[in-house]
Amino acid sequence: MVTSERVLTSLRRGLVEFCALAILRDGPTYGLDMARRLEADGLIAGESTLYPLLARLLTSGLAESEWQESDAGRPRKYYTLTPAGRDALEVFENSWIPLRNAVDRTLRRPS
Amino acid sequence: MTHNELPAEAVSWLAAAEQTLRRASAEQTAEIMDGLRSHIAEALARGEAVDDVLTRLGPPTDVADPVLEEIPRRRPDIKPAQVQSTAPPQRPGIKDYMTAKRTAQIISFALALLAAAIISLRTGYVGSTIDPDTGEVINTTTQLVLFSMDPKIAVTLIAALLLTAVPPFVRGRRMPLTTACVAGIMTILAITTTIWIVGWFILPAAIAAVIAATIPITPRERRAFRQQPAGA
């Protein structure tokens, strides 16, 4: 039986990475902040799933990380978008918008 | 807040999460665990309760699912920045080279070499010196066949040696076809030269070449061939 959770899991797979890149486009961000934003938008179920995704972005060269001292003096890992990540995000946006429109049209089409 | 300052529940959660990452690389595991520790420390520093933080993180097993799905991840439509590796690429070692097929190729060459040695290094009769008065044989001269070999036999042996020497040095997609061609030619050579006897000597080498041709390539070799550019 197809449940909304299965559908959402299936849809999120492949999209969340680009949403994470989009968050990084706004500037360096640390993990907790990103996790809270993605979870609030319903893009991740458990916040822990962000970190394997970030590890993959780092391995792929689409993001980079750096430890910086926070205001409270505690080290915090910040993630930033690389030029390759910026290009990847642009490719995704150019692909996503037509795809999203096509899906919307198909769903609205009378049977 | 360091790892040692995290509450026991958080430390247990992190340990369970790390356990699920057994199949990930050490680098990936370290990156993920760093991120999770920092996440928990930051949330607790903001005054959140450890139970709430761990609930929002989800079960420790959630950490592994995206990792195991995506090892290795191929993204053909997006080209990531190429990471410059300072480590030289690993050359295949002797263990990777010595498959059953390669062993049979080398045995084929060794048998051709043995046939050539047996034929060339035996002594052959050259002539005798006879006493003109008594008619008795005074002296018999022999020399290595190598120095007085029939050209047909020499060409056959050289051809066998050269043919069987080729497949061990051929790498890549051409190797199976080369091995098969050498096996075919060696078989024809051995059969056609049996009339000169030398064919029987190179027949074992021909049989080994046929065996080499019939042994399938290993899955590792098949993967290596697929990764090579076409025409390699």
C-alpha cells in the first residue's frame, strides 16, 4: 500500500541535497541551523539524516566545511557552497522548474 | 561542549549511530560523527533538553540509510569539482595479474621454450672419420642440433615461442581475443608440423594455449575492461 510517508521518502531522495545547497547559497551555515530549516520545511524527517548528506556534498566537492569559533567560544562547523556546488544548484533549478510544471500539469489534466 | 561533556544518553546515541556506519569509509564516518556531535553540543548549549534533541535527530539507524544507499554515488548529470589526490593511483599488483588464464598463458610459453630447448640442445650426428686402411670408424663428430637445425624446424620453434610470448603481455579488452587467436594458430602450427616431428614437441604448448583461451576472465578483469576507454 502506498502511504504518504513512502511517497515523501521517495520524493525527498534526490531533492534534499539540492535544497541543502540552496540553503548554503545564502551564506555559510552550520549543521544545526540547516537541519532545523530542512525539518521545518518537511524536507527531512530526522535531523540526523542531514549529516550523511553533508558528508556526500563534501566528498563530491559541492560544499566545503570549516571549524569556526562561535560567539559562545565553542567551535562550530560551518558549511559553504563551492563554485561546483553553485553550478550544480543552477543545473538542478533549470531541471526542476520544468519538471515541477510538467508534473503539475499532468496532475491537473482531466482524465 | 566536548564529547566528554555530553550527557550519557547523547554519548550512547552517538555510539549507536557510529555502529551503523560500519560499511562507510573512515573519512565519511568521521565527517558524519563530527557533524552529529557538533549538532548535539550546539542544541544543548541553546538550552534544549537532551531527550528533545535526540528525538528530533531520530533513531541512530537513520544515519546509515542514506550512506549505504549512496556508496558509491554516481551523478552523471552534474560534474563535481575534481578533488586533486596527492596519492599516486595504485598499479595492479602481481596478485591481480596472476589469474588462471594468465597462468595458462605463461605455462604455454614455458612449454614452447622447453620444446625448443629439448630439440636445440640435444646433440646430433654430423659425421665420422674413417680409417682408410682398415675402414674402421676412428672418430664420430656430433654437435648441438641448434647449429645444424633444419630451417623448417627452426622457423616452427621460433614461431611457437613468439606466439606464446604475446598473450602474457597483452592487457585490457584485447587480451581474451589475443589469447584465442594464439591458441588457434598454435593448434594449426602443431598439427601441420607433426610431419616434421617438431609438431609433437610444440603440441603441449598448443594445448596450454587452448586451455588459456577457454578459461573465462575474472569479474575483476571484466570490471577493469569496462572502465577502460573504447579502443584500449
